[in-house]
Amino acid sequence: MHDMDYRLLPHNQHWHSPEKFPLLDPNLIKLATSPLVHQPGILQQLPLDIPGIYSLTGGRQVGKTTMLKQWMQQLLEGGVAPKAIAYMTGELIDDHHALLNMIFSLREEMQTDGIHFLIIDEVTYIRDWDKTVKFLADSGQTENMVLLLTGSDSVLIQQARTRFPGRRGMADQVDFHLYPLSFRETVNLKHGYKLVEEKLATDSSAFLKHELLAYMEHGGYLTAINDMVMHERILPATLRTYADWIRGDMLKHGKQEHYLREILSGVIKRYSSQLSWNALSRDLSIDHPKTVSDYIDLLASMDALFVQHALQMDKLIAAPKKSRKVMFTDPFILHAARSWLQADTQPYETMIKPLVADAEWRGKLAESIVVNHFSRLHPTYYIKTSKGEVDIAIVHGRNICPIEIKWTSQLRSQDLKLVRQMPHGRVWANVSGQFDLDGMMIEPLPLALYHIEANHAFKIA
């Protein structure tokens, strides 16, 4: 252990003492002191015995590093030799030369038999990192290695993947993406699956509505969920940590902080509304729509924003000339952005609670939550025609499933004109039970949201 690079020591405590790894690793220590501990489903899908080059993407603070440590613990418990597993973080490695040197010196120390597991976390911080990966693959170094690369910027990883085609390995799935906890995962984690099923069997409406309002506050970010359990509020430090990461990552990409502030303010001002980059740039000091587009694309690649395009009905693709809707991928990110823009010492009490108490904002949050949940499973758009609009259009093969979201119990038949005319049309509303409105079935939104993953967006004929 004494020969290991000092930068690697804190995250490779298992080399020194595998049985004490959960007690010595900084991420696992923090996990053990949290009231709620989540085991992401990806943990069951990560490779155990097929060498190859794998990638894990996901936004900042979503729990990638903690999940990697859980995986390392899983490998150790499964009998993998401690010195067959190594973790390094790209945040401390300058370029591909330094990376290659570190890997070679590490491999001299690693177990020689069997498969090696090498994790390079936040690899996109390393300049020209893909050159090292290509070299390792071309020189046969990855033939007995599971090389897992992670990054918070999915575009960079996607671009680099194209530079080593045919070198990825034989596994069916080599690319993974970690999202914040879904509404279903959050409810089950907070209450336990058995208790939730009992509640749903009796009266789900009040329970799930209460949980959805809580989800509008903490979203699917485990740190914020645990803050609510322990402190009944989201701590300013939790919001600040996320905002600092996003700001720092944008600066690393050469972006301007004052433009970032303006664009985030503009997105919040027009939340879930249709907008064009031209219209957004007119309201800002940024002269060029291309600048706005670049910032929003980068924030989207970092899983901070989701851009919902209008659907081109004949081709079932994004309509390039129509306005878009821009929303945060999770309510927690919206709150973190607002607390950064408006600096407040008590952001939960003075900003988050009042926002979620506002009926109009509840509607916007409900729509953006549903949109983002569906976007994890299928291409997700909205519909705009001369006859009207529909909030969500899910494309499933050659079929469209249109869904109208109404955060109101006062539904009028004329407001559902377009969705009513479309095959497979659905209406999810803030109602306590399912009912028929002039031939259109209205479903309780919280219950429908809870079941999204279970029936994988439901069957579309």
C-alpha cells in the first residue's frame, strides 16, 4: 500500500484492509450515517466478469461516486481480490500522459491473475483522456480488464466512444446512465415497498399527493431527501454544493458566469413555456441566439436541463423550427439554481416552500416531473398544431402516446379538445380517483406517475 500514489490512497482503502473498507472509505462512511440508503438498480447491471470498456454518465451530485464505492464493496464481498480493484478520480489528473503513467504504476501493484477492475471517475476532467483509453485497448491492456469510465458530461463521453469502436468488449450493455431517484423509488425508499403497497391497496390519493408535493421540494436527490428526513428542511449547504458544481463545470468549459446567471433566470421566468432562442436572447444582454443555445445544450448534456422539442408529427422527430420548452431535470436543481441566483440564508423557508405552495408553480413542477420521468424511457416531445396543444407526446416505435397534464380538479371538456381527438390520448390530473369526462378517462396524476416505470410507459397499441 505504501507504494500507491498518495492521490489514490483515500479511495482505495480496501487494498490495506478489505474488511474495513466500508468503515474507511469517505463515501461509504457518509452513506452509513444517512438515514436512507439507496441501492440504484444499475448496481445489479454493472459488469462482474466480462472485460471491456464501460461508461457511466449522470449529472453532478446524483450519487455516481457513492454507487461506484457500493459496487467495489459488492465485488469484494463476491470474492474479487482487493488488489484486483482500483479507483482513481480524474479531478486530480492533468492529461493523458499523467493518466497512462498512473495506470502503469498502479497495474504493477495490482493482482496479476483474473480480471482487473479499474474505475476512472470523472474521466472528462483529464485532457485527451480518450488517447490513453485507445492506447490501452489497442495494446491489449484491456483484454482482462473491466475499465469503467464515468463523467457528468454525457456529450464528451459520447464523442469519445466513437473514437474506439469495436474495442468496447462483448457485454450486451456497456453504457449506463444514473438518474436522480424517480418518484416511485423515492416513495418506496422513504416508506418501504410493503407499506406503500398497503397504502395503495386502501386509499392512495391523499398519500401519493402528499408525497408528490414533497418530491416537488427535494426531487430525487438523495442528499436533499435525507436533509428532509433529518432536518425537515433542505440545508443551504446542500443547495450550494450543487450550484457550485454546475457553476464550476460551466467555467471549466470556458463559459461566462454572468451569462449563466442570465440564462438560468430566463429559463425560470418562462418555466415550461414555449420559447425560442431568439426570444430568450432578446431579453438578455446576450446578443446572439447561438450563445444561448450553446449554454443550454451544455447544461442539458450535464443533466441539469431538459429541452422538450415539439413533435414533427409526420416523421416522429423533433420539429426543428418550432419553439422548445426548457425545464430543469429535477425540482432540486430548480431550487439550487434559484437559491444561487437570489442568495438567501434561509432558502428552504423563504424560497422553496412558497414556490411549491403556489398553485401555478405546482402545475409547472408536475408537468416537468412527468416529462423528465418519461424522457428516461422514451423520446419525449410536446404537440403543437393549429387545433391546439398537448403537454407530452411519447414516441414508442411508430406510435405516439399523448398525455395532457392538469394540476387542477376543475376540468373542462373544451380544454381537452386535441388530446381527446388523438388515439391513445391520456389525461393526468390532480384528482383523487379515476373518472370519465365526456368519454375521456381522467387519471390521478400522482398514481399514474408512481406507475410510470412499472409498466414502462404502458402498452401502446
